[in-house]
Amino acid sequence: MSPEGDRSRRAVLKAAVAMGGASALSACLDRAGDDPVPTGDPEAKPSSQHAWREYVRHDEHGNTQLPAHQILLYLDLPFDGPPNADDRAALAASLDALDRAYAWSHEGLLHSMAYSPAYFDRFDESLPEGIDLPEPTALSPFESPTFDRQDAVLHLASDRADVVLAADRALRGERASANGVSVPPLTEVATVASRRTGFVGAGLPAEHQDAAGIPDSKPVPEASPLFMGFEAGFRGNQATESYVTIDSGPFAGGTTEVIANLRQRLADWYGEQSYEERVMELFSPGHAAEGLVEGVGSNLGSSSGIDRFVDDVADHAREYGRVGHAQKAARANRDDEGNVRLLRRHFESTDDIGSEQAVASLHFPSLQRRISAFEEVRRAMNGTDVTEVTPAVRQRVNNGILEYIFVRRRGYFLLPPRRHRALPTPRPA
């Protein structure tokens, strides 16, 4: 396929996922042709819902390539009090059907169901000691996000747009089956409070940069998997799945999840900052001074190399008048033994909930054993201490990428192991 044809195909598929209707699915199926979708074996699924790495693509450096098309369905239970056994069985039937319909892979469908503090407040009993699931909160003095307090969120992900769309429509009761398997709609027990879509991978952000927040000059490189023009999620800078997994108690095998949505305003990022300055503010001034980053950063291999510059934040602020996003966050993103604490699975979007306008934003799921780990890293990213080092670094200016991202929504969730994914009690057997 020619580059022009490939870009056209990507545009159709991304737009179809965002639209979500029957005509959108038809367009995806037309593009997919006769390529079969692998069916699933429920017994072959991993015990952890967040076990994705073994089942997706990787680049030549071993970095995870997340599925290209993703949907988040935020769900509410339309009744007061805890769910009963019938409710639990109805949701389990929907999720079990997905397991039969699709292989657990980027070519099939990866999915996970997570639950909010509001959901567990329906019960008289509390979560076990050691499960860290507070109410979502503002994590900087300059943000005022809307907090996602829906009962649950279901995350769907696949490299095939037709797969996420068929699963999505079946779960919402708009079609009877997915990949030849009858799917009871989850709307029998829950209502869809919000539907959000996104994409990630080289070519997709460039194809969809005609959105509010990105300059008309279309500066996003074709090779970039994200709107800001660089690769992210290097294997060496991510926690392992085992590290973020809860290791004891009834939710052993699960984890906690933060999902934020950040609006991006990149006019100054591309219009006022040189390439070297963008490297400084995303990675560190040391990366720019030593010429460590080429193009979108593929040359970095399996690690951004940020650990070399974590202790240089104050010195870089004084010498260069700016500091890097990654070097600030990394100060809190390592435990005492040097292990990375957060596993980030972010993807781009042009959704603007409540509007038909395309707006550049980032969906930011983060997995960690305890929510407090995410909060500590996020506060380190604020760089408030750095503003005291030099007047050149202000709370949002020359302070990593804070000038270009704005938190719109944030929710906290418990992502249980597969055995407890259907409306769990706070203390399941």
C-alpha cells in the first residue's frame, strides 16, 4: 500500500472508532477485508487483567507497542446499594463472551474492568487493609480536574479498529454478537455514562493532528506515536507488570489504576520551542547538551537514559533556565532499590466530551501497586521546588511540559484479578 493509501486507511479507522455507530463498524470491516480475527480460549487468559506485555507487539528494543485503537467505557450501576448475584452473573456473562470471541492479544482484544471508590462505597464492609484506593484529588495548585467517580471503567484495546468497535457495540446492546459469539449486553446491569476513544502508534497522531491544540502547520512527525513528537514508554523506564501487581489478600493478582485525561495545547511547543528546547523540556537539558536524542527518540533504544540526570535538576535549572519533565518525575518514580514504580499505558485522543470539535488530548492510564505512588510521582512532576532555584523556572514555564498540558479529568480505580472482575465485593472469598 502506498504511504498516501496507508494514511487514508488510518484516518478512516480512527474516525470510525471515535464515531462508534453501525456505519463506522461497516467502514472498518470494509477496510479489514476478509482477514479473520483469532477467537479466544477462556482457559488461556492470564489471571491478571493487566497482563498485556506478553500478548502485544514489541519493537526491536523490546519496548511494548500498545494496541493502536482503544475505547474507555465509564459505567454506572442504575440502582442504590450493592449489586446482587444476578447482577454479578449478568456482567460476568458479557465479559466471558468477550473471552470466547477474541484471542487475548493485540490481534484480538485486550480488555479490563476496574472499579472506583464510589463503587466500593455501596457496601457496608471496607476494602482489605493494604488496598490503597482513595477518592481522586487535585495533585497540583494549578489544576482543577473533573473527577471520574463512575462505578467502573471498561478498557478495550486492539490493533484492529473493527474488533474494538464490534465489541463496544455488542456490549452496549447495539448488535447481538462479536466475532461470531453471542454477547449479552452489559447494559442489562450498567449504564454507559461516558464513552471515550483514542489511538497510539507511529503515523496515527500525524494523521489526526487537525485538532484544536495543534498548530495548523501540522508539525507532528509521521514517525511519532504521540502528539508531542517523541517516543515514550521505554521498557527501562516502565515498571514491570509483576512489580505493580498486588501480591497478597483477596485482590492478589490485581493492581490499582489511575486514568487521567490531559488536554494538550501545543502551539508554543512547536511554534516557540526549537527541537533542542523540546528535548530539554521533555527529557532533560543534559539530553540536549549531549545530543542524545535523534528524531522522535527511537535511537534511545530500551531506555531514555533519564536516570543519569535525576540528581541534576537544580543544576540544570540554574545553567539552562529550564528542567525536563522526565527528570523531575523520575525523582519519585524509583523505589529504594531503583525499581520503576509506575507502568504507564497512555494513548492520544481527539475526543472532546460534549462537543463535536476535535481536541488534542491524552488519555493517561497508570498502573501501580498503590495509588499513593502515582500521587507522589505526579507531585514531583510539578517541580514546585525548582521554582525556588531560579526565577527562570516558573510553575508552568520552563518547567518540563506543564505549560502545554492541562488535566481535565482524573479517576482512581481498583483493577481486580480476573477471578473477581465482575462486580466484586470489598472482601471477596
